Amino acid sequence: MADTITDPTGAATATSNAVQLSGVTKRFGDVVAVDDLDLSITDGEFFSLLGPSGCGKTTTLRMIAGLELPTQGSVKIHGEEMGLRPPNKRPVNTVFQSYALFPHMDVRANVGFGLEMRKVDKAERDEQIAWAIDLVEMGGMGHRKPGQLSGGQQQRVALARALVNRPEVLLLDEPLGALDLKLRQQMQTELKNLQREVGITFVYVTHDQEEAVTMSDRIGVMHEGRLLQVDTPEAIYERPTTRFVADFIGRTNFLEATVAGRDEVVLANGDRLRLSSDHADGTAVAVTVRPERLTVHGRGQAPDDQHRIDGVLESAVYLGNAIIYTISIDWMRLEVRCPATLAGHRRSAGDDVTVSFEPEHASVVVG
């Protein structure tokens, strides 16, 4: 099955879908874990399913893997219906958070286990094992047992074991969750570089927003079994479509408002703001603005071409590379994140200030 995209020259080109989910629902008794999900993942893409625990992202991954069967709907891999096909007959491999390495086998034996089960010729098996071990930068450790490896090294072995089988799609279920923060951040970069090198479609499940934004070509945000928004990390951060997405991806401010025509909203304090919306007149919405998109000025000193709100500075928290200001206005508080500049430019609690932002950096959301 193919979609049409436009390349930088404006010409139309075809790109295949590695994974296609159509109307997929999964029920466990009376509980709907995944609700009527439609999703297309492009061949060679690093795609992340992001959401809180219990949102249905792991269940979705397991249905692609064949570890769970949909209650209804279709799962296709490269256009081929998976139906009742068992996991070992699907062109996928899965990497789990637990690594699931065999403790009595060394690295080489763990990596080559799948090849041995498929009765691949020993010479070819040895060549593929060496390729996979080198790929994850574990050369020279082939004779070590899992108990002799760090958490990060064990994760590399799990990746090598999955990649050595050359799957069409690699499924990763929170694979970095057991690592400490510093190692997890290092592995994020390595994992993305690895995906680019091998060119395999990665479908990655995580509840960590930073992981998803750092590594993904596109992100699908899930909540309560439903897919709320699918887009690039930048678009989801800068132009969220629902209040949940805006709040889940980083910190933000919500200005309660009402739609007043297709291109205008009225804020709770009566100010009018030029913002496009597809919602009907009178619909209660919120305008979301990220803290770093707000600027603090002396009272009345904001540029005329920006939207301005007067308030009083309640607190200033110094973070080294930034200062977080809390601004009290008549009807709410705003959080502003500013670069840490010279001390003379900083403001103090009790200062009368004006907060401003450019309308193009705001989005109208519902929910």
C-alpha cells in the first residue's frame, strides 16, 4: 500500500507503509485498551507511540508483533495482512525493557540464537553475528555472559539479537526504561544513529517525552486507547491540537478563552486575540503558549505588534542557563522561561511587568 508525498522539488513520489493499522480495537473483557485506531507508519521511519501508562501504546505494539490479536480491525506489514499469523511468522522482531537474554549463553550465542533456530549455515551465521555485534559496538565482548555486562551493554546485545535477523520492522517496548538518566540519554542518540545506519523501520513505545522528541521522525500521542495526534516532534510541541497533547509534551500555559469567529478568540479577561480555529462560535477553548515563547518587560514596554498582558512578578527561580518567572495576572498565573542574562536585566518579586507573545506562537486547543 502506498501513500503519496511531495519531495523538496515539488514532485510527487510514492512511499510504502511499513505498518498499516485500520480500525484496530482491542478489548479485554469490558475494558477497551485500544479504540478504533488508524495509523500508517512509513517504511524506514523512526516512529514513537507516546503516552502515559495504560494509554494502549504497548497493546498496540503487541498487536503489530502478533503477541495480541485485535478484537476487530486490520494489521498489515508492507501491505500484507497479518490476520492470525503468529509472532514467529511475522517480519518483525521485538526488543523489551527486560532484555530477556539467556544468562547461561555468551554474547555471541545470545545474538545468534534466532539464526540457529532457523538453521542458518554456520559460516553465514558467524558472519551475521559478527556484523550485528560490531553494529552495536560490542566487538571484543562476544565471549562474555550477560552477568558480566552493564545494563547499557545488555541492551546493546538485545538490539543486536533483534537486528541480526534483518526484520522489516523492529518493535521496541520502553527498551531504555531500566537505565539511569545519563546512560539513557546516551543510548537515545546511539539508537537513532543505529536506525539511520540500518534503515529499518523502528516502532518505539515510551512514556518519556524527551525520548520521543529526541529520536523520532514522527510521534503518535495516545490517551485512553485513542490516538490523539500524529505529527513531527516540532509540530506536536509547537502546534498541539488538544489540551492533553499540549500538557503532556513539555510545560505550557493555558489561557481560557471562547471562540469568536473563525479567526478570533476572546480571552477570559476580555482581550481579543487573532487566532484561527475550526471550532464554532461560543466554543470554550484554551490558548496554549509555551513558557519560552513569553517575554517579560517592564510595565507597558512590550512591542505593539505582540499580544500583551499586565501582571505582577511573584517569583524568579534561577536554573543556571535560564530563569523561571511566575507572573500573577488578574485571572491566572503564567510561567515564563527566559535565558539567564546579565544580573541587571533580571527582575524581582513585586515588579509590575507586561508579558507578551507573538500570536503565531500560540495554539487553540480543546479537551
